[in-house]
Amino acid sequence: MKTYDAIIIGAGQSGGPLAGKLAEEGLRTALIEKKFVGGTCINVGCTPTKTMIASGRIAHLAANSKDWGIITSEMKVDMPAIKKRKDDIVTSFREGSEKKLLQTEGLDLIYGEATFTGFKTVTVKLNNGVSEELTADKIFIDTGAETFIPGIDGIHDVGFLTSSTILDLEIVPEHLLVIGASYIALEFGQLYRRLGSNVTILEQGPQFLKREDEDIAEALKKILEEDGITIHLNGIVKKLRKTSGEGVEAILEVNGVEQNITCSHVLLAVGRTPQTEALNLAKTGVATGKHGAIEVNDKLETNVAGIYAMGDVKGGPAFTHISYNDYVIVYQNLFQQANLTIKNRLVPYCVFTDPQLARVGITEKEASDKGMAFIVAKLSMSSVARAIETNETRGFIKAIVDKTTKKILGVAVLGVEGGEIMSVLQMAMMGGVTYDQLKYAVFAHPTYSESLNNLFMQIKD
């Protein structure tokens, strides 16, 4: 058995950076990764999807270039070239991260699958088939999450796609059925619609994007439908089966009415579940909760002293930046005598539809449910000079502000470069900047951020 000071299971956006820092602090560290360094983000999440979405945007602009006064010849989509560009960028990012880890003194990067076989004892089945046993007083779990596979009749007979496997397609699906209307579903749906697919998105519930305010959700739904995507609410898949050709017949129930559609590909996007089953956590006494998520306190400690969980495996907001912040909290608390917690931290996010949907802080509904005294400021992107000049006027900006303190409580931006606009307002929230300060601030003209002047002009003093 090999003894380390620290073992990290999973080289994602928490595990990788933490491994390097622990080794730099003088701890003999083992980093165990079953497949690729970089986790979901680099390999099958942010990096590849946003790379492909960039190609989808170019296709959209080329197909609609006449709106900008540019006439182009016939547009063609080269799917193998799109995939190669994506693969090259992913490989570059992954290899850069791996190289840095391999060059870190005191850090062993071990490729294999880890399982607990005793208290703070981990057995790793190496990728060459050999197993080795490791132990350490400090253990950090960053194994992420995986696609949830619902129990739909016939699902395993039709060769369904997940958010990972769809990235390997070298053809544009003729008709893509997306089961689920998650953020992942919307990004892929719009991407493949722009590349030429017919796209149908199925939401099981009665409300589109139920975590968003209704005005935001309805506006994005309308935009996607304008782009030619069919969206069904109150829709479930009763059965999937292969057709006589290469297609898939889906028997649906929409608003209680049965209907059949034939598609070429099926994408599952109904959620993700923490990857804890293979860990055999009972052997070391770590408690899990809903869907197998590891239970942690506000400092990311499990119920077992010296064992921590970070990133998607603990449940909660499944975003790369949250996973990275988990690493920051754990490292600074351990080695810089900080007292950081995950409690009440701002959780910004951006959905990379086009236009983007970005949000931070509370929604209008949440503020209302809490009985808060607040004001809502809204500004259509059609009133933003920069958006008019670039012909990107779909969507709007919305801010929730405290009526008494004038501080910003929450922001939603559905608009071009929405993530960048939201980030400016996030900085204001972090610094306690009030809305009236932004109302009269001097921003460069013409920029999207300049729209904040007019946004807060909507609030009459």
C-alpha cells in the first residue's frame, strides 16, 4: 500500500488545481483520474460545446447575412471540419493541463478508476488492468456527474445520444429530438438547428425554464421558436422504437394527446446525477443524499474528518466556475487560515444560446416570495444603441434592486453578450454599488455596458 499526505479523486476543475497547490505546499499528493484531465468542462462540456456553438453562430450569420447588407453565395456546413476544430481545441486545453500536472514535483498523476476498500483506503484499477492500493489522511473527491438515463420504454434500443456522445457526430442530424429542456438541451437544440437540423424539444412540465422569471423564460422560448425549433410543454415520451430505416419513431403524449413523430437522432438532456456509485463510499463512511450526491457542510467537508467533496459530485449548482471556487475555498481554508464558506455566495451563470441568457442573484419571483421591498428595472435590447448597430436586438435586461438601500439584488440579461453585461452588474453587487451610481456612470460609447445608464433611468427617483 502506498501512503500519501493527500489523495484527490477526479482531475476536474476542483481536483486538478487543488492537486497542484497541495503538492506545492509540500504534501505528497496522488491525483487519480479515470479518463481525461480537465473534467467535464474541458472534455465534454464548456470547451467543446462553446467551440461548436461559435460555428453555429457563423452559420446563422452567413445564412442571414443579407440582413446586414451582405449577399453571400450558397452556405455549406462541413461537419467533420467543425468537429476537428472542436477536437483540436479540446486536445490543446487537456494536454496543457496534463503537462502542468506532470511537471509538478511531489504530485503523482494516476490514470485509473478509484474505489474505497477501507477507511481512507482507495484501490485504483489502473488503465493497464493492474490495481494498486493507496491511503491518505486527507482525501478530496471531485468525480463530477453523468447523464441521467430515464426509464423510457425502448430507450436502449434506439442508440440515443448524450451531451457527451453528440459531440462526436460527423453528420448533421436530419431531425433531432431533444428529451428535456435544460440549458444543455437549449444550447444543443439551437446549435443543430443552425447547422441545418429540424429540432423538437420536449419539456415534461407545464413551464419553460421554471427556475427563471416567466417573462425571461417566455422571451427565450419565443426566440427559439422564431429560429424554427418546435418546443412542446407538458410532453412525455411513452415509447421509442426503431423504424424500418435508420430513423426512430417516438410515441409522445403532449397535453394529454398522443402523437407520433419520426426523428433521426434522440438526445437525452433531462439532467445529470453525481458519479458516486463506483466509489463505494460506505467503506469509508461518507454520507450521501439525493441521487447519490455527497453531503457536505458549508466548508465542503463531509461527515468524515479529512474527507472533502467538491464540484458536481456534491450536488448544487453544476457550473465550472462553482467547481473552481470550491477548490479556492478548500485550499484557502486549509493553508491560508481563511474562513470561507459556500453559504450565500453569488452564483452567476450564462446559457450560451444566442442571444445569451445570463443571471446572478435573485429573481423577481424570489424577491416577491420573500416579501422584499424591491423595484424592477427593464430595458429592451431594441433600445440599446450598440445592439441596434449590430442588428442584435432580441431580448432585454432586467434588474431587481432594493427599494431602500438601492443595491442590486439580482440581474437577468437575455441579449447579445449577456454574460458580459451580467458580469458588470455582478461586480456592482460585489462592491455594493447602488443603481443610481450606475445610472449616471460614464461608460464608453457605444458599448453594451453603456445600456446600464438607460436601464436604471427606468427607475424614477
